[in-house]
Amino acid sequence: MYVLTSINIYKIDSIRPTDPMSAHNTMTSKSSQTLLILAAGVIALLFLKLMFDMSKSMSEMTEHVGAISQDVSEMQDSVNNMNVSMQRMEKSIHSLGKAFSQGSQQLQQMNPAGMMQQMVPDGGQRTR
């Protein structure tokens, strides 16, 4: 490649660094580039592992949430069954109370004291 300046024409391809520091700088620059590329590769691998671990954790969490959902559904069914059982027990206790009340009313109507007097000989009078 040729460059035209105001007075001279220089061939750019033929310019070679002759300074030993220039060669050292070029070598340091290539070493830095290599280290940066390696560092970027390590970071990329770490990021890939992090993504894999996050994906694995998310799938495990999804399984746990599914299990919890099933447990909650079973608990809801159990609560519904308990509610039905409580309603049946309430009806049973109510009917038992009703029967007790009716029996008590019948007992009062029959006048048990009068019945006892009638059953005892001698009109319920005691002899001394």
C-alpha cells in the first residue's frame, strides 16, 4: 500500500519496527489479548454453568410446587369431608336433643309421681 504525502511517497508495508521496545509492546499486547480472550471464555463457561444450575433449580421448584398443589387439593377435600361429617353430627345431635325434649314432655304428661303412688300397695301410705 502506498501513501502520497505532500513531498514523499512511502510504502507502508515496508515499515518494520526496529525498536526492541516496540517488539516488546507488540508481544505484551498479544499476551494481553490472549489473556482477555481466555478470561472471556472462563466467564462465558461460568455463566453457562450458572444458567444450567438455575434451570435445574427451576425444574426442581416446579416439581415442589406441583406436589404442594396436590397436597393443598387433598387438604381441601379433607376439609370438605370434615364439613359434611360435622353437618351430619350436628343433625344427629339436634335430633337427639329433639328426642330428649319429646321424652321429657311425655314424662311430664304421664306424671311419674302419680304413677308410682298407684303402683304401691296401700295407696302409697307407709306403715310404721
